[in-house]
Amino acid sequence: MKTKMVVMTPIAIALATAMAATSAYAENKKSWFPETGASATVEDSQLIQNNKVNNEGTENTATVDDVGQSASGNVGVNVVAGTNNQQANAAALASADAQFIFGTAEASTNVTQNLKNNSVKNYSNPSAASLTGSLNGASGNVGANVAAGTYNQQKNDMAAAVSAGAFSTASSSATQSIKGNTTNNYATLDYGKAKVNLTLEGEGSYTGISDQVGDVYLDTWSGQSHTGGNNTGHVDVDSDAQGAQAGPNGEGAFLFDEAGDITLGGSVTGSIPVVAGFKAPVVNTADLSGSLNRVSGNVGVNIAAGSGNQQSNSLAIAAGCTSCPTGGE
């Protein structure tokens, strides 16, 4: 921000008037034609460009509470919270001495505010700006700026010109430009856990081969029980038996195909992550309460919350004397 400000106190006004006064003497008429002039200028430029801001869980709060009660004169209040906020209070006063006939006074303000090619990402980023119980009963030129958030530009300017002569000028101009900016407001998710009970049901099948391992010899007895009676011989159950098949586990005579079902059962207990809600949405709050009661004069108030706000209060006053005498000897 470039600021050129001339604020003239009564002493400074008197000095400026004396230095600016010139006189021309005409010998043939022996008359005085004095001239005097005073000027005050405020030129402000506020520029925010090519910046990038990421806010995650950031809270910005700007508060003006119970200040400036019954203040008088030129009062300026700036309160800011956040990133890349620009604020200013400026006053330009010009006064030409009343005893001079051809007095001139000029006062001017020029405000330029630019926001260009900036990027803002807010994640659960509340911003709050408030003016509470302040500046009650104030008088004069009162300017208050309260901002919370990102890329807020605010201005309060006053230009006043007073001349005893017939010519006085006060001017004010303001230019605001917002171009190519990007703002993303995201609310971050709040994750939690939920207990769950799961039941597992499964189906399956089984196939296989039952194979005789090795050669088996069966004894035969003449009695009704094993070893009962006389041993009459044995039966060979091996690869030499009629119809014998060689299995994977040996060369026995017996080979069977197997088939069956397997039943699975049980339960699973645990927890899974779930979205419980939002931690906080992006909330921007601007509040003006209980303030600026019974004020008088030029009062400018700017309150902003959020991103990329530009605000300006400008006043130009010119007062000239239209009934003053035009000359003398």
C-alpha cells in the first residue's frame, strides 16, 4: 500500500498559508492584490495480487468492543484478523486564510483498490468480524474498519477544503477492481468409528481319492471268528489282483473316489470408520451491534468477514465565500 497523506493541524495550516501567500504591488495604483492557496492530497493505492492462501481449521476473529466512546476530532479505528487484509483511514484538510481576498483551497482523495489472480482455499475456516458497543457519542470525522478473513481491502477517506475566497475544490475518487480470483470453501469431514457385528456364512464342496497304500493280505479261517478254527489261507489284495488299479499312494488293489460338503460358520466383530458429520463449515459472520449511537459528523464504517471484500467510504467537502469583497486599496 502506497499512501501519501497530508493532514494539516491549525499550526500547519497557518504556516502553509503564510508560505503560500504571495503579493503583487502595482506602483501606479498602489493597490494590493494578494493571493493565497492551500492544498491537501491523499493518494492511496491498495494492491493484492498473485497470492495463495490455504486455511485448514483456522479461526479468524476481529472485534471492536467498547472503544471510542464520546471521542471527537479525527478518529480512525482499524482492527483486522486473517491474511492479506489492507485497511486505511485518511483525511485531507486544506484551509486558506480568511483575510485574503483571492484565497483558494483544494483537497482531494484518490483511492485505488485491486484484487487480482489470488487463490483462497478455506477448510473449516470460520471468520468473524464485529463492532460492539463502540464509538457511541463520537463526533467529527470517524472511520472504523473491522475485517476478518482473507484479502479484505477497506478505506475511509475524507477531503475537506475551506476558502475565504470564491474558489474552493474538494474531490474524491475511488476505483475498485476484482479480477481472476478463486475462492474455495470446503467443509472438512469429521470421521468416527461404528461398532459392527458380522456373521459369516459359507458353502463349499470337497472331492478327492481314497487309495490303498501298499499290498494287503487278508487271512481266511475256518471258524466263525478271527483265528477261529484253522487258518485256511489268505487273499491277496495287491496290484496282481484281478481288476486292481494303481493309485497315487501305492500299488494296492482298492481305489475310491470321494465327494462331500464342508460347512463353515462363525461371526466377526469389529469397527469401521464412518463419516460422523462436518467438523465445521466455513462460516463468515459480520456483526454491528450497540455501536455508533448518537454520533455526529462524517462517519464511515466498514465491516467485512470472508475473502476478497473491498469497501470504501469517501467524503469530499468544499466551502467557499461567495459574499467576500473583491478588492481594496
